[in-house]
Amino acid sequence: MLKKNRVMVCLLLLWTSQVFTATAQRKSISQKVDSVLKLMTLDEKIGQLNQYNDDWKATGPVTLDNTKREQVKNGQLGSLLNCVGTARTRAWQNIAMQSRLKIPLLFGQDVIHGYKTTFPIPLGEACSWDLDAITLTARVAATEASASGINWTFAPMVDIARDPRWGRVMEGAGEDPYLGAKIAYARVKGFQGNQLGDTNAVMACAKHFAAYGAAIGGRDYNSVDMSDRMLWEVYLPPFKAALDAGAATFMNSFNDLNGVPATGNKYLQRDILKGKWNFKGFVVSDWGSISEMINHGNVKNQYEAALSAITAGSDMDMESRCYKNNLAQLVKDKKITVAVIDDAVKRILQKKFELGLFDDPFKFCNADREKTALNDPEHTKIAREAAAKSIVLLKNQNNLLPLSKNIKTIACIGPLIKAVKQNKGFWDVEVPGVDSNFIVSQWEGLQNKLGATTTLLYAKGCDIEGNNKDGFAEAVDIAKQADVVVLSIGERRDMSGEAKSRSNINIPGVQEELLKELLATGKPVVVLINAGRPLVFNYTADNAPAILYTWWLGSEAGNAIADVLFGDYNPAAKLTMSFPRSVGQIPIYYSHFNTGRPATNDNYHNYNSSYNDESIFPRFEFGYGLSYTSFQYTDLQLGKRQLKPNEQLDVSVTITNTGKYDGEEIVQLYLRDKVGSIVRPVQELKDFKKIRLNSGESKTVQFTIGKEKLSFYNQQLQWVAEPGDFELMIGASSRDIRLKGNFELVK
Ligand code: BGC
């Protein structure tokens, strides 16, 4: 009997424990978050809201802090940044596992355009207009980073940028909200993969919220002053798209917006992001931006800074320690409730659960996986393709390009032709144990491409900066011996990026003078321009027969450039930022208003909206880029001339490859709303298709226009489509409009 009872008890226990496990499994993440939260002291809660820099590489003033380890052990830290590699992240996570509640750390890193494998800088990659390719490089970056201990990238940067003096234009997608939104979406999807919780997914972070790209005068960290209409119509759409793609986190920004620092901006973070948009993730401050509100003159001290930031919805404090030092006192002083802190903590814990860190804090710290992921040859292949897709052919007089592989002698000249690390661009990651020269230089790319029958000659010619022309003679000498010259010039990789604003965006030093001397030899010169922003290079644009804008292309730069130079890849990229003729034209963007006195050409300046001493047109416009082949646009068809708000308008156009080479074309659709209660831009990109056509082939491209594409924010900031006439433009660039049509939106 006793035995029987014991068996019964055992069975009961087994059953209970099974039910218990099943219930626990069924428990939603938010219930799990609540149960952890219940166990936390106020000190531990505040700990989750802190993020510190690890002991190396920083983008801002570093706080020397010998007690970091102790703090982690005490559960006083939620996240580290700039800590990479399985060994290092594992070591820190081990310390976190010694804390009372064993809450795992998040490891955040600026994986902006690749981790070990470096891809083109985002602005360059955006010029591919290839959303699948963009998702793919983000996917690869996430695969590598997540295998190396990282679970959170501070990307994508989705700031619209219309001022190339601002060094950070290199991190984003350019000037256009429609394209910017598509690319933001693609990048978030790439970083986060199918779902957070997959071993190869990292959390994305849409930054910098908001309007950072409009820093006055293009000076980094500067103020932003803009209308609500501009904010909603131009600067917010990529953020909304990132949110729609499921971005787990947002980062706020250094700038003030209309006098209120973004970090302490309730309108941005509470009303828009967490209110109207119902964002469920968390917001991290930018580096030290909470305490920088003191410098802004918006708060008196760190205590007030912490109050302002937490009240406005900044959940995590990157490096400033304002939260660590003041939140408890703020609660004590009844300036904030614990509920405000709880909300921030819950958002962070939620993501830690979603990532699976509570199940396995070391899930991103597998040395074998790290080794495999960082040495995957497929990633190199993807980098080469992405790089080729980002190269913009700006000029190709008399079809100088592509070059023949049978050329006897090529003179390879310029300070960037043999450069290695320069190709990485700003925001590369120094991965422990990885040779940071893991890069195919342009020189090597040419060598790889060409057989023994071609001789490559080399001369540096000059430096990137400075006035020294001592190397000119040698460069001219080898040019004279060659059949063609490839000249590689541009910026140093640290001339565009954070805190790299420039008032003079010419090609630096004497590089264009070197070009002049080379052209004087009468030899054909192909110019490669390496840069992180649109530069001003009128001499080159006027005189060089062929120009490729190569940005900074990453690991496979040299191979990709060689692919394009010799026609193994037919360039298809198109600019996503207008290239000015002079700094005086800035800000310059295609989707401007018409004004009451529009200027339509450069010959007439009388009392119209133009410069007396400068063109009204950019040097190279938004959407511009050539191919080795040519495309003809015919047969524009509009399904109807009138449409009601609930109807769709079908548009089709036939594109024919009329040239000798197979190639890709980016067909762009622009609209103009002719009359609006708020003035509408002269044209707005509303759709595009990238298509591949063999030589001689034709394809019909279809577009659909519905209410969404016809809507804008009216004076009350309502998203409305107003009845009236629209002009539709189909083009190969924003200026090269090939076909036009009209339709009317009726009630
Ligand atoms: C930048 C951010 C970056 C952060 C961490 C800041 O200075 O503005 O974009 O994510 O540093 O490196």
C-alpha cells in the first residue's frame, strides 16, 4: 500500500512538473519579463539602462572606469559596446553570470557596412538600388557579427542627407525619402533575418532619431531647425519603414530639433515613436548624448539631463552615466516614478528574451561558428558583387570603357591605386585576430584580372593631400609608355564619416592637377574617384574621358573595379544624392519646390530663383548613372486618365536594350502633384524597377499607383490625397525624363 502511494506521489510529481514546464513554455515573453522584473531591485533595474564602452576604440570621450567588472557582477550594467569576438564577449558574459539574477549582457557594435567582410559604404551600396543585394550584405554582416559575439548592430543609419559637407552622408542611403525608406526596410530585414532568436540574427538599430541629417551647414552635431512638414515628409519615412520592418531598437541623435535636443525630445520619442507608431522596442541614446544636453544649454546638470532623457523616452544611456548616477535620486525625489524605469527595463529585457539570451547567454559565443562564419568564401563573392553594383559610371566618352583585356600596357597611377585599407571606408570593424588588410587593392584587382600579356606600370604621382608634385614626372613618364592610364584619386577613408564635415569638398590636394598633366600626354585616362560623399570635381568632369565613382567598396574593391573596367560587369548604379558643382549650391536636391519665380535654364537670371554666378543644375543629378549599353523607353501606357481614391492606376512602359552589351537599367517613376494645399515638389520618386535586359531585348515594366503614392501631409499633418491633376514622369534619372503622362485624382 505504502509502495503504491509512493508510486502515486511520484506520478503526481512528474505530472505536476510536466504541467509546470509546459506552462512555463507557454508563458509569453512579456510574462517572463514581468517575473524577472519582480525580482529586481531598483539598483538592478537602473543597471539595465546603462551601456558602457569596452576598453578600446571609441567614437566619443571615454569615461575611465576601473569598476566596470564589479558593476557587471553587481548587475549594474545592461550592455557593452565595442566588445567583439567570442573570447572577449564570453569573458564579459561570464562575469554577468556571476551577478545575482544572471541577466545577460547585450553586445552592441557599429556593424555599418560589414563585419570581417567589408561591403561598400552604405551610400555607395544605395546606388545599386538593389534591395535584395542590400538585404543580403546586411544578412552576411549579421551572420559574421553574430558568430563573433555581437547581438546588436547600431545600423542602419537612415538619416536623409542633402548636404555633402556632412561627413556622415556616407552612412546612409542619400537624399530621397522614398528610396531611403525602401533601403531602411531592406537593411533591417537583412540584419534581423527571419526573426530575433535565430542564432545568426542581430538586433537592428534605426538611427539617428531624428533629423540628424539636416545639421545646419553640414557641420556634425549641429542644430536642426525644420518645419513639421519637412520632418514628417522627408526625414521620418525611413524611420517608419525601419519600424515596419521590425527594427528592435532605435538610437536617438546628437542634434537639437527646433531647440529641443533629440535625446530629451518627448515629441519625437514618446509622442511619435512610442505613441503614434507604437514602437515596442527600446531607444538607446547616442554616445554621451544625455549629458551633452548640458552643453546644449537645455538642462543644468546631469541630474536634470537624466530626468529629461528618461521622461522623453530614452531607455538606455550610452556611456554618459547620467542614469547610473541620478535615476535612483530622481525616484527618491519623486521626479519620476518607478513605473517609468520599469517601462524602459521591460523593453530591454523583452529584447534579451527575444534574442534567446536568457536560454543561452553564450549563444553568440561559439568559437567554431566564429571561425567558419568569418572564413566563408561565399561572403567574399557577395562582397565582390555588391561592390560592382555600387560603382557609378559618370562619364564614358567615345565608349572608352570597357577596356580590352588585350591592352599591352596600362599605367596605374594615383595615391589610391595601391592603397589597401583606404578601400574599407569609415566604420570598419577591427575584428580580433583578423588581418585588417584583408582587402583586394585596386592594383591587385587589375593584376588578378589580366594575363601575362598585359604590363602594369605603377606610379603614385602624388599624395591625397598636400602640394607636393615631385611624383608628377614619374607618373607622366609611365603614362607615355602606356596605352591607357587608370588614375585612382579621391578622399582618404577618414575624410568622410562621423565628425568629418568639410567646408571644401573638392578632390583634395594636387590630384586634379596630376590628371591635367596626364591628359596632356594625349593618352586616354580613366579616372576612379574614391570617396565617402559627393565631391566637387569640375575639372575632372569636364576633361577626363571616363569616370567611375567607386566610393569605398570594401574587401573586394579591387576585383570589383577590375570587373567593371574590363566589362565583366556592366555598371548599372545610379546616384542617390545630387552632386553639386560647387559648395555654394548646397543644399541641392532634386525634389525641390518650384517657387513663385522658377528658373528653368542657366541663361536667364533676371529676378528668378537662381544664382547669378552658378548653374541651377547639379553636376550629376539624383538617379544618374550610365551603362555600357543604352536603353530606349517607349510605349508609356496609363490604365486610365481618372482614378478615384480607392482605385489603382496601372502604368506600363517598354524598355529596350539598344546597345551592344547585356545590362541592367533602373527605371524610375516620378510624380508631380500639380496643385496642393501644401506646395508639392517638382518631382518625387514614387517607384522604381531594376531590370536586366540582354542586348536587343525588350521588357514591359509595370507600376501601380494608388492613393498612398498620391498622399502627403497637409497643414494639419494629416496624410491626405487631394483630388486634382498629376504629372507622371518615367526616366533614367531625375533629369533624364524619357516619357510623360497625366492623370487626375477625382473624388
Ligand atoms: C555615433 C553613433 C554610433 C555610436 C557608437 C556615436 O558617436 O553617432 O552612430 O553608433 O557613436 O559608436
